Amino acid sequence: KRKMILDLDTGIDDAMAIAYAVGAPDVDLIGIISSYGNCLVDQAAINSLQILELLGATDVPVFLGEPHSSTTEHFDVMPISQQIHGMNGIGDVNLPEPKRAVEKQSGVDFLIDAVHQYGADLTLVPTGPLTNLAEALEKAPDIASTIGNVTLMGGALTVPGNVSHYAEANINQDAEAANAVFTSAMPLTMVGLDVTLRTLLTKTETQQWRDLKTTAGAKFADIVDYYIAAYDITSPDLHGCALHDPLAVGVSLDPSFVTTLDLNMYVQASGEDYGRTIGDPARLNDPTNVTVALTVDKDRYLKTFMNYLTTLFKAH
Ligand code: BDR
Ligand code: CA
């Protein structure tokens, strides 16, 4: 089984990423780090604990990450995030108070220790800002060459951004951190809007969860229906909601869901294109540092996604 850590700003698609990792038969989810973004960092940690309990995965520890980027003093949730993920990050659906508490060790230290312990056997999937990973890199630069794989949800190469014309939300929260990660030479795969906006879920699928007549099925249907309703308003042409974060987990386990291009990329950290993930022609002869997902076999992915989540929800 693959050792995996998720680093999430636990909103609705992050919650589906947790379910994918818990439901995948070949994953040993050793911990979740929380980040800010769709909600505040403390709320993200609570949401992760609640989702894990809903899925019966109470053995997975949750660690607190950084509350904001290192270039800002504090973080406020953007109104658009509240519109898409609800005030509590999980569609304003109420879940029971988590029984398990957040761990005392910081998320950054947990990540560093895990890389030192598992090295090449460890996969990290960040689906929020890259602040925690950049902080870990600064404290322990050796992790760049020892971690097995980092498959992140973030960025956009062939499509415009979703928070500005250039920038995708996760990268835009902390472009400095993202640039430090992109240029660190760690084994990196970027699962950006190029593929996630082409991998959609509809109410047909959430109805299948509701029909299971289990608590997990009903709660996940409620949570994801909130997200679909928000997409119907903000992106009516898509006819569904984007499976951003669970696609990154899927690609980390089975890279054949996507076709890729290896590039030398950096992240623009100033100016009007702040947050842009871009290949630099001046660096064409430099070694590539990012494997970028360009196309996706969405039908095969969706089949696997539904198989893992439905099997899991049926049991809880
Ligand atoms: C990303 O931003 C967050 O709102 C989502 O959870 C996803 O990780 C999409 O741009
Ligand atoms: Ca996310």
C-alpha cells in the first residue's frame, strides 16, 4: 500500500479527495494536514476530522498547518469560496462534533518527519495553498530529494485561471510558496484546471449516493449537491461540478488517467499575472521540474471515483 499524506483546505472537493483516498484499496492514509483557503485552517481541520469519522476512518490523525501565507499577516476567506463551499466549507451541512482531537504536532513537522521516515514510499497530495510544503522545504531542504512524489491540485496551463485571468485559487493564495515548491526539484505533478474542469460530477451521481440509504451516502449527497448548485450559478456552462481535488489523488495513484508534458515551470509572484504557472522560454534548456497533466480520461476516472466512493458510502 502507498503511504499518503493529504494537505487540504477542507472544502467540498477536498472532502471528496479524503473519501477517494480512504476508499482506494491501495492507500495507507497516514495523516491529513490542514490548510487555509476554502475556509480557515482550524475549520479545515475540524472538517477533515468530521469527514474521516463519517467514513469510519478514525485512525487517521489530523494536523494543523499554517493559518496564512508567510507574506501576509492573516487570512480571510474569500466570499466566492463561501459561495461555493458554504460558510463552514462543507456546504453548511451539519456533521457531529468530532470525537478525535487535532494532533499536537504541527503539520509542517509531521510532514518533515514522515518524509524522513518513509522517503520514496511517501506520496503527498496538496489540494490547497502550498504554504505548508514550502515551510517544510525551508526547514528541511533535504525533503525535496527524498520524498517519493508530490501530486498537487493547482495551477492552469491551457485554460484561464479561476480567481483571475491568470491564476488558479490554490496557487494564488501563496504564489511565493508555490514558486519555491515548483523550483525545488522535487518530483512534482501538476493536476491543474486543464484537467479538473473537464472532470465533472452531476446530480445523477449524488442521487446514487442518496439511494444507498446510509448516513455517509446521504451526507455526501447533501454536501456535494450544495457544490453543484453553486457551480450552476457561477459556471452554468459546465453542467456539473469540478472534481478538482479527488482527481489529484486519483492521478497520484494511477498516472495513466492523464496525459502529461514535462516542463520547466515557475510561478509568477508579482504583477497582474500573480499566481500564474508558466513555462519560461528562457529556461527551455534547463531541466524540467514539473509534469503537467494536459488531458484526462474522464470516463475511466469517474468510473473509478464512483466505484471507490459508493463502496465506501455503502458501508457507512
Ligand atoms: C481549488 O481551489 C479550491 O477552492 C478547491 O478546493 C480546489 O482545491 C480549485 O481551484
Ligand atoms: Ca482544495
